[in-house]
Amino acid sequence: MASIITASELRAVLGVSSALYSDAILTEIIDTAESVVGTLLVKWNAPIDKHYSESTTKSTIHTIKPHKFYAGQTINIEGVEAHINGSKTISEIVDDYTFKITTSGATVHTDYRNVIPYGLAADNDLSQYADVAPVESAVLTVSIDVFKARTSAGSVQEGLDFQVQPYILGRTIRNRIIGMLGAYLDVEALIG
């Protein structure tokens, strides 16, 4: 579901053929990069820690931080059960941490079910950052790093001077792109 850059854009930068690396492989790399960059960007979202289905058509969602959503708002939910995932409309706000959505095909259970790892409820996705040059650059940078990590034998790469250098993805990848993202950073994500 690459929404910031396309597989053909990544292919052009990497200089690889579609015979060697299919669109599906490159899209998977881009999705990984977007998930890294997306966690740093401003967007209204809240991690889901538990839910229950009070009927086959209504589910209650609980978040670990105030969700800032409102009744009637359409949000995207991911990482929970199939009947909850997807684009959903909020039918009721219970409190700052709890809201209800309309579902279909839910198995009724009146006690909360934990969501491990956390699911995510968001009122937008990364497509709002399409055509924002710094975000595109950050996603492209991380995509290249992920591609290199997948294709470098033993997590090493050859430098421009033909010397073998260690190449391992780590926390520094975020530090390298934070400067590019400046005005778009979610400061809560950085400290949370």
C-alpha cells in the first residue's frame, strides 16, 4: 500500500530491473519504510490496547492515550480483528479513551479482549503527505537502507572506495531522517 513513493520510483533510484526485483518486493520495502517514517509524522492516531463486541454490529474500542476523535468521524483501524480493521465510522464517544464503531460479523463477547501488539486507530494515513518533498526523501532514504540490508550478504556493504563496511539497520536510521522531516515531526512520537 505504498502511498508516498512508487515501486517504479524506487527502482529508478536503485537502478535495478523489474526482472530481478518485482513491484511486489519493492512495494514491501516501501511499506516498511513508510511504517518507520509514518511513526514520526504528525497525524491524529491512538494505539488500541483492547476492544469488545457488545453485539454483532457494534464494537467498543479502548486506546492507551486520549484519542481526540469525534462521533461521526471516519477513521482507519488496523492491527485488530478482521471485523474491526478498515475504514470505520465512530458512532459514539464514551470518554477520552473509549469510542464505539459500527461493525459487521463480530463475535459477541462482553469482556475486553487485549490487542497485542497494539492496534492503531488513525483519522488519516500517509497519503496526506504525498507530494511533500521532505517526506518523500525520508521514505526514499529508508527504502534504500532497507533494500541494502536485504541484499547485503552478512550485513556488510562495499563502500565507494571498495572497502567493506558494516551495514546494519538500527536506531540511527531515525536520526538520519529527523532533520529532513523537521516541520512535519510529531513531537509526542519522539518522546513517547
